[in-house]
Amino acid sequence: MEKKPGYKELGYNNCFVAFLDILGFSKKVDSIGSTQDFSEIKEILELIANMGEQFKDIINRLEYVTVSDSIIASLPVNALGEATGSAFANLLAILQYDLYQKYNILIRGGLSTGRMYHKDNLFFGNAFLRAYYLESKIAIYPRILISKECIRYMKYIKKTDVEYNEFSFNDLCANDQGDGLVFIDFKKYGKEKWNNDLQVHCPESLKRKQDIENKMKDSDCKIAQKYKWLGKYIYPYPLN
């Protein structure tokens, strides 16, 4: 009797999966009014397309697809164990940091683990459903929530001696003081630079701060809510 293929042979792997919403991206595309606007959109998409390059020695099977405002990214767990999950979390933190610092674009999302089939534009699995649920129903603010399944998995996953020049998975886990949920602390990447910018009153930092303060007063309560959270997260003091 012919042996039936298992999940691995079918490509239904244990994966780290992220579902990300690029907040306001459709509006940005819809309002293109100059070659500069067009070039910025192109740069943003190129940044997303190259997001795994920094960790290519560890992340060699990254799959991702962009759908409208969303990014679905998955990475099968491999023999490098913990290093794989840490590299994936670093990748997401860098993407958040770069999009905000360079283009004032925020991300909301979910990161989970579980089964996932992902080949080009075809994807499905319980890991995707968990990540999507976190982003669409729970996250609310511009943060990437980490599922309990992912945190538990990283606690028991195989430890390796692989070194990388970024943060460990645990280093990037932050507890939200408001609701106690765990999210990716992307501010770690810019902590030294941001602290220096605040001290010397860097024009870019002041412009970002003013933008947050203005949107905290937006008539749309959902927008105001998001930026009130962002202000508390980035700045060590209350904003106006």
C-alpha cells in the first residue's frame, strides 16, 4: 500500500506567521499627486520586498505576499530553532521601525505559530487564522501582538548557538501597561537615536511629535485612540 504524504511533504509546516496591516497605505496610494509621491510608494514596497535580506543566513525560506494594505509573511521553523523565531521577530521590528522613521507609516499586526501552507499567493492554516484574529480583533493600536501560542512555543523551542547581531525574541517582547498584552517592542531599534533626537530637539523628531499631538486631537476617535497609544509608547513624558 502506497504511503500517504505527511504534512511536511505537503508543505503544511510549523511556521511563524505574521499578518500585518499597513495603516493608511491605501489612502497614501489614492492621493498620489506627483512623481515624488509615486517614488515614495515605490520605495516603501521595495523596502517590504527586501525585508528578509538582513537575516538571509537564518531566514532562507521566507514567504510573503502583499494584498492591498496587508502583508502576510511566514517562515517555517527549521533546525536553527530559537534563532529562527528571533530573526523573524527582529525582521518585523525593523520593518516597523523603518516604515515609521522614514515614511511616518504605522503597522498593526499579529504574530503567531502553528501550521501554515504558503506558496506564492496561496496560503492557509491555523497560524494564519490566529495572526489575522490578533490584528483584526485585538491589536487596535499600531503594534504587532504576539500570540500566547508563539510565546509558549519560543519558551520550549530548541536552543542553538547561532549568533546574530540583533535582539533575542525575549528582548523584543514588551507588555502593554494598558491591557497586559505582549507586543513587539520596535522602539528598541531606535532607542539611542530617538533619545538623542529628543535631547537635541532634532527637527525630524519634533515634526513627528507634533504630528502625534495633532492626531491625538483628531475628530475621528479611532485615529485619536491610536495616536494616544503611540505617544505613550514612544515618549517618556505626557504629550499635549
